[in-house]
Amino acid sequence: MGSEFSAPQAAGDRGQTSAFDALGRLRLVVRAITGDSGHDDTPTLLVTQAVASVGADGGVLGVIRDDASIDTIAHAGYPPHMAAAFVPLRIFDTLPLTDAARLGEEIWISSRAELSERYPQLFERTTSQAYAALPLVVNGSVVGVLGVSFEQQHVFTQTEQLFLGTLADLCALVLARDHLRVAVGEQPASDADMGLGSAMSEATSALRAEHQLAGLAMLAKRLSSALTSSDVVQIIVDSGNETLASAYASVALVRPERADISLLQPADLHEVTRGAYERFGLDAGNPIAAAIRENRAVIVADEQAAIARFPDIVDDRRRTGVTRSATIPLRRGDGQAFGALSVAWRDETELDDLLLTRVEAVADLCSQTLERTRLSDAHAALVSTLQRELLPRVPAVAGLDIAWRYLPAAAELAFGGDWYEVIALDDARTAIIVGDATGHGIEAAARMAETRGVIDALVRLGTDVADLFPQTTRLLAHLDEAFIATAAIAVVDSSRHELQYSTAGHPPPIICSPDGTVRFLEDAHLPVIGIHRETSRAPIEPFEPGSLLVLYTDGLVERRRESLDVGIGRLARAVREVGHAPVSADAIADHILHALLSDEVLGDDVALIVARHVE
């Protein structure tokens, strides 16, 4: 790449990383992932910088797949025979990488003794002495892991931990961006080499660089949680001034459909000035319009510079007390400007190379995150259409009061693999089904639709409940790749006051009798759909008037770091609290969701059906 930061340090030149060096590397990485570096293998660049930043011997970047494996997509510093050891890794293995991915926690190991204590099996297989493994988190979900290792003991400094943590956040943004590009039919962007720009004075700027790196790390963390473009803009406006030691920061976005610019500024700016700049044309005589038109930074270092180039805004700058400003275009992967970051100061701050580099880094982070959220918005629109088409219309059924709920995972902003179905078989018999195909988003929705379609057809054709899921597996055997789904069915006969049920790898349905007794339907548990099994059974259970049936997917009861039995027990208590009460199925469904999810950020989709047998 032609950069002083493009390769790992030589073994004899490995020292503790300075904040200044880390800031330079972070700037390089941010420019690379926003499309300004010419590097056509961003994952390898990210790993290389992780290795170089702390003087490690090797590093690896992995993504979590739907089958609970970690797939290595880039590595640096390892010979081929060592790199092969990363394939495959299961997320339930006991290793620094898998623990970081499974637990969502950073793993830091500084010595051989610590390695022996925490990972004795790994200790026997490796000569490495120190490790760092960091989860890649997007919107609360772990999507991958970044790791580095050392052949010598290494004590990680606060700066190194801060840098690697920020780099992990950037890795997560890249993975989310490229995943969304594929989901909405775009190709991942390639990049052109701009280098690092001006050289920076290392000796006089170390303390300042430490502060800048911490500010950028915090901003990157906040941006990684942004779900929409509005979130990104609000985060920059609310906290950009903290990172840049400025009076305020504002973000402008081009509105192509109106050929104008929309600007969001802090609420405490002068009311007249703020109102005057909410919307303006691309030809306006101000630094923001100029930066977007010319696609380059516009620096106004003092009032004389403002008078000379932008005389129309001099009075407004005086009214708000602005003495100097820097406006940086926000660019897409193809280099085109789609907006601008504008930063203003009211004091005599010197706009030197180090400060302007920091402003550009914030602009690059803003561009990168807006690109992700733009794709996320497109992805959400696409899957919401799928959701409307794929979620069924539940029919009114004599003898049953039915309520249903579907909640998509908050981390995905997308329709996933969970589904429900209610099929009226005749005047007395009703099939109630819930299921879960692995994964989230469009691919999972497609797998779900195929599985649900097969089950729906078999049920309507009168397939025996005991043979339903084995038949489904046989009919889906034509798929080229492994196919896994879970499901549960209960066929309620309101005239006979009974139901017949079967489950395939799915949490057990729950019945609450009129007297409040809760029981689990656990005697017909088959393997998941996708694993062949010829023999099965479908028990019949009493379901007298007043009884309640609850079917659900595992997103309702599954929590990280606790047994599934704990979550199912929590659900049973919630059902027992209201299952026998004279309230509607809708009220019961709301009570269940409130009891189990009121304090949770959904990491998985949830489907829930509640059916009360009424006279």
C-alpha cells in the first residue's frame, strides 16, 4: 500500500504502541473502509493493522455463520499450517476466539501462565504466550471476532486495548455494511489509495493523540449502535463537539429528489440562524454547499477568510460567535459527496494538521456509518415487504379465542426465520403451528417460506400429525445445502375437547388448565426438520373449555448465559399468572411479552400464539 503502517513491525522493533501511532493507524483504516485507500481486501487490511498496532505475531478475523461456526475471512502473520488451524472453529469450543464470540466479551491474556490457567487444552497445543480476542458487535449482536497472538509475553497497555476495541467496532461496521450490500443486491465496494496525508509531529502530540483516540473510540462505539440515518446524524450533532473540542458539529445531507441540502444543527444555536439553514440550495454561498459542490474540505480559519469567500454568512457567524470552521464532504464508496460534516469553534483553536486529521476521521466514520444505515434502510424496506406477504392472516375459528404476535430481532431490523400458521381443517378441528428456520433476513425468510409452504400443504392434505415433520424433511431433501428448522404443531378438536401435537427440535408447547395447572407437551419430541427419522408419535391431550394453549419460538425464552430451561420456566410462571383468568387471548399474549421481554433487547425473532378454548 505504500504506507508506513501497511505491514507488521519487525520482531526486533516491537514496543508498546503510542497513542499517536494508534491514531495514525486508525485514520488509515477509516479511510480504507470508506473507499479512499485503494485497498481491495479490507478484511486483510484490518487484521494487518491489528497485528501491526500491538506488534503481534499474527492475527485473524472471523465471522459467525448460521451453523454456529466461526469462518476465518482474513489472517496475517501466520504460516499456512497455522492458519489451517482456524478452520473450522465451533462457537462452543473453549478458545479465546470462541469465548469472545460466544460471550460477547473481550479476552486479554498476557502470559503463558495465564494461558495455562484459563485454556489448558490450548496451552498444550501452542507455543504462543499472549492473546487478545474481541467480539465484533453490531446493534447488540455479535457478528464475528478479531484476535491477535504473541510468541512472547505481552502486557496490553490501555492505548492498545482502546485501539483494538475501536478497530473491532470498525470491523463490525464493515461486515454489516457488506452483508447489507449483498442483501439489497449491491456489490461490496472496492477502495483507491490516498495514504495518510500530512506527517504528524509525534513528540509534541502524544498526549493530545491519546485524547483524540479515546474520543474517536467513544464516537465509533456510539455510531456502531445506530440503526437509522437519523440516528447517525443525531449522534454526530449531540457528541461530535466532545470528540473535536468544538463549539458544535452539524451534518448536512443532499436531498437528490429536491436538489437541495438538509442541515441538522444543535438545538441551542441561535433560533434565527438555525432556521435559516435548515434547507438551502446546492448553489448557496456557504461552506457546506461549497464543500459538497467541490467535493473537498473547506476551511475558514478566521473572519477575514469568511469575509473574502462567504460574505453572505459573516453576520450569522458573528451572531453565533463562530471564529473558525472546517467543513468536510461525506463521500460514498465511489468518492461522490452526498453530504458534509461542519465543525465550528468559538475560541482561538489552531486548525493544525492534527486537528484537521481528527475532523476528517470523524467525517469518515460518519460517512461509513451512514452508508451502512442507508443500506440497512433499503434492506429493512425489502424485508418489511416480505414480512407483509409472508405473515399469514389468522382466520376466525369457532370455539377458539386466538391471539398472535411476531417481533423481529431488534439487531436485525429485518424479518427472520420465525413463523406461525393457523389452519381451519373443518368446523371443529384447527391446526396451530409455529416454526423457526435458522438465520435472519432475506435468506432466512426464503428458507422459512419454503418450509412453511411444505408443512402447510401437508396439513391441508390431511397428513397424520405423527408423520408431518418426517414427511417435511423428506420433501425438503432436494435442497443443495444443509437445511435446519424447528417447528411445533397442535391440532385442536374443540368438539372432542382434545388436541394432538408433535414437535421437531422445538421448545415444548404449554397448556394451562382452567384450574391454573400448567403442563408442558414434551412426549412427542422429534429431531429438527432436516434430520431424517422414520418413526414418530403424536400424543393426544385433553383440552377442555377454559384451557389455554401457548406455542412460541425460542427467541421468547432463550437468553445468553442462562439455560433454556430457565427461560421456559419463566414463561410457565407468566402463563400460570393469567392462564386461568377470565381475560382475552390478546391480554394474555400481551402479559407474556411484557413478563419476558420488557427489559430485553431482542437478539432473535419471536413468534407467539395463544389459543383459549371457549364455549
